[in-house]
Amino acid sequence: MAGDSGFPVAFGGEVTDGHLRLTDFVGTLTTSMNNLDVRAGRGVGGRVVASGKPIGVVDYTSDRSITHDYDGPVQAEGLSAVLAVPVRVGGTCRAVLYGAVRQRAPVGDRARDKLVSAGRRLAGELAVRDEVDRRMAMAETITATRGADVSDVASLEELRSVHSELCAIAGSTQDPGLQHRMYTAAKRLADLRSGTTRLPADVQLSRRETDVLAQVALGCTNADTAARLSLAPETVKAYLRSAMRKLGAHTRHEAVVRARSAWLLP
């Protein structure tokens, strides 16, 4: 985080119910700020939570624009110049990212821009996590009703939509643990429709082939699929051709139908 932020000391945490809890640190020398609970409107970070805007001070302990509820932990760490930026997701401040130095000196534009950019990247990651959690919750709700009839059009289309979205997110994330979790949930959704006719056991699609076919099943074009899975369009075409060959299909639509009848897609 320190290298990305442009500051020798960087730290931050998530905001819950208007309270910021500091949990992540790089470059600190003490544990004085670990799990510090920062209230909205208090200190530098609290002002960021309340205003949703970046706040900076050159000399934390003498600055008159902030309250000094947290002077003890900050002084114990020896920090002077501090800049805090909001991490906004959907218009809400979800976290605060700080950059700090131990000298009394104004924060330069370059360091400020790097910290703001780091905050934006973190906002993107949180947005993806939120979408994953939402889709996983939907998947859990659907799989919890395993004994229910999922053959009606509305339930089946919802199941297929959630499956395709999980495959899209899993196919684009770089987090192996998160990817495994989503692929496992997607397989559980595909397994719901028991009793359908399967293709011979030697017909198996790779994860990427399944990812691509799941997007085709939603009506996505090759360009749409490439964007959703963070792949090159030519790569998408190659996976689609491979899937069609394995399924003995001559068209995209036929490939989806055969994959569904084989229980490879819900």
C-alpha cells in the first residue's frame, strides 16, 4: 500500500454505521492506531467520513481545523503531515485511506494524486466484492430451495442469470480464493436441475469454455463476453469454437442448448 499511495506511511479501514475502524497499516512503527475507532466528524478521518472529501493537515497536533480526539495514537506513531481520502462506492463513503509523513511539510500534488488513485482502485475492488456478495446471496437462496420446482420460466431464468453472472465475475477476478468460491456456487446452481439427459461422460468443458458459454447463454456478443471476462475477443472466439466442437454443435445457440441438456449449464 505504501508504494501505491506515494507515502512512506499508509493506513486505513472500512466505515460501518458512520464509524471508521483502522485495520490496515504499512510503514508504521508502533501498534498505537491498531483497531482505532474513528467517529464521524472527529479528527482527519472522521471529517472525511462526514464530508466525503479529501482532508489534509501539515502538522496534525497543532492544526486547528480538526478535533484532537486521537492525538495520543498519532503522536505515538510520530506522524505530522496527514492526508486522508474517501473510498466511495455507490455514493457512500465505505472506507478511508490515509497517507502520512513524519516531517512537518505540505503534501505534494504527486503524492496526493497517487493516494487518490489508490482510493479509486480500492473503491473498484469493494464494488466488485459487493457484487460478488450479492450474487452469492442470490445463489445461496436458490440452492436452498433445491427441492422446489425450478422448471418454471421465471425461476429458471433467474437461476441462469445468477449462474452467468457468477461465471463472469469469477472469470475476471485475480483472487484465487474468491474465484474458487464463485465457481463452486455456479456448479451448485448447474447441479440443481437433476434428472435431465446428459451427454456422454467424456464431454467436459474447461472453466473458460464454460465461462464463455454462460455469457453466450445470456445473449452476450463476443465483444460483450470479452469485456465481462477481461479477455481478448479472439480468445473468446477460440474458447467458443472449442466448446462447440466438444458439444458437436454447429451454432452458438445449439451449443447452449446442448450444454444445458448435458447439465453443464443450468
